[in-house]
Amino acid sequence: MSLNSQTLTGSGQDWTRNGSSSSSSRAPMENESMILKPSTPTRKPIPPKPENAITIAVSSQVLFNMEKEQQIYEQQGMEGYIKYQGEHETEPFSPGPAFSFVKALEAVNTQLRELYPDSEELFDVVLMTNNHADVGLRLINTISHHQLVIERFCMTGGNSPVGFLKAYHTNLYLSSDPGKVREALGEGIAAATMFTPEKMTEVSETQLRVAFDGDGVLFSDESERVFRDGGLAKFLEHEKAHENEPMNHGPLKGFLEALGKLQKKFDGKGQRMDCPIRTYLVTARGTASSGIRVLKTLSSWGLEIDEALFLAGTPKGPMLEKIRPHIFFDDQMIHVTGAAEMGTVACHVPYGKANEI
């Protein structure tokens, strides 16, 4: 299996295949030959103010499949790339690995607006791209074609978009570019490199499912460093001695907090059991040996995880295949690769000891 930042070598009523529609009456989104007529946008919900929203900044390279265009850029340069995009501006891009995740965010927003019509505590998706504005028309037409609710764009004309993330109050940044992800993490912004499985599992259309690793993702890598420097026995000894001491936060703790905040809004309307957001902890730790500190840390933060899977070193891929999350975060590529092999859209968080160069 070949792994790069764009691809890993490249059915029930409630489920959709990641990146495609479950409706049999709708033409396949993957058909890039489908021609769009430039359309006047229909009435869409007004986006929330950035300071009130949970902002998800998504690279165009992961929201849509732009592999062909990337090849043209590499072979023909910027001039050839812009020319090609202009000639194909009415052809929609097919969905990329982040597409189903974004659609699930929109499904949650729909329910929140029904329960809290005046609230701006919603997900807000910002499309980030270092493309020139010349490419913007094709992106806008594609968003209209797929009926996505995306009103905020950031097109930087060849420059890194990372500098704009704080201005957008970004809670999570997803990109196919590891360099930009590291840059964002260095600025204190939750970020991850997203990969595309060869074959993606079907995911829920009505419930957003987000799965996290623990160490190096939700938690700092302090325990990971003990393990790598002293081995398993030293790690277990350390965790036992510090089980009542909360771990420091990792790069995605804030995103879990944001999800929990929205979950409580559904709880407040008596919909705890029908909440359209579900979170998972999928960790290589064992329960008795080192899981106690994990649970006590989450409790000390006032955070809840809906389901916690302590795998004691067994592969994560099969469990993720059962969970069917829209997105999974891990700091180790071996777990990202294993998840992707089983059809999960997995994201690498290049943070901590496991990723020191």
C-alpha cells in the first residue's frame, strides 16, 4: 500500500458511502464529465459569526478530489493549471475524504437550528486553499452542485493559508499538506493531515461520529515519552504512580470540548439518547494497567467520551470499521495506515515524541 497525503493508493437508509450520495436517483458524484450550468445560489442559512461558531477550516484538496488538477499543475505549471481550471469551471469536482464529515456537520447544524433558532453556536466550515482566485468559480460551482453550506472562502494565491486560521477563530484545520498542518499546530491550532482510503466504509448521514486516539491527540505526549525512553514496564509504573494526576492537554482537546458543548445543547432539550454527535476514544492503552489515568483526566476536565475502547496494543482498524466514524485522529502513522486499510478516513496529528524529526 502506498501512502501519501492525498490517497492511500488510490446501505441502509441511514448510511452513505463516504464521499457519495446514498440516493439512487441522483447521478454519481464521481462522474467528473458531468457538466454544470453556473447557478444562482439558492437561499441558504446565514453563517454564524466566527467568534460564536465552531469553525472547521478545510483544504479544498481534502474536501474535493483534485488529484488530476494537481498532476496538471506539476506537469504544466501554474499557467497551465489556471488555464485548465478555467476551461473546466462548470465541471464539478468529485467528493474528497472530508466530504462526508462536512455533510455530517451540516446535518448537526440543521437539528441545532430547529432546537435553537436564534443560536449561533453552530459548525461553520471555511474552505481554505492556496489557489488563485481564478480557480474560485469552479469551487463555488462545485459547492453549489453538491449543495454544501459553505459561505467563507480563503484563497491565498500561492501563499500558505495558515496565517488566516486565527482570524477565522479556527477550531480544527484539515489539510493534505503535512507542512501546513505542522505550521498550524505550531501556532496552537488543532490540525491534522487527512488521508484517503482506497475504499471508504459507509457512514451515518444523521449522526456525526468522531474518533480520537488518546496520547499525543487528546492528551500530551508525556506518557508516550516515558514509554519510548523506558519501555512498557517503566510506562506502567509511571502511570500507576501518577494515576490521580491529570495529564496535560494535547492538540485536539479543544475540539473535543467544542463537540461536548454542542452535545450538551441536545441534552438540554431531552435528546441525550438521540444526540446527533457521538465521540469515541480508541487507544492502545489497556484498561486496568493505564486506562484509569485516562478516565480520571477526562473527568477532571469536565469532558465526556461516549464510548472508550482500550485495545491493549491490538490493531485499531477492525474496531474503527465497526464504529464507522466520519473521521479518526491519531498521532502515529502505523495506526492511521491501519485505519485507512479498513476503510476509515484517518488523520495524522504530527505532534509529540512519536513525530520528532
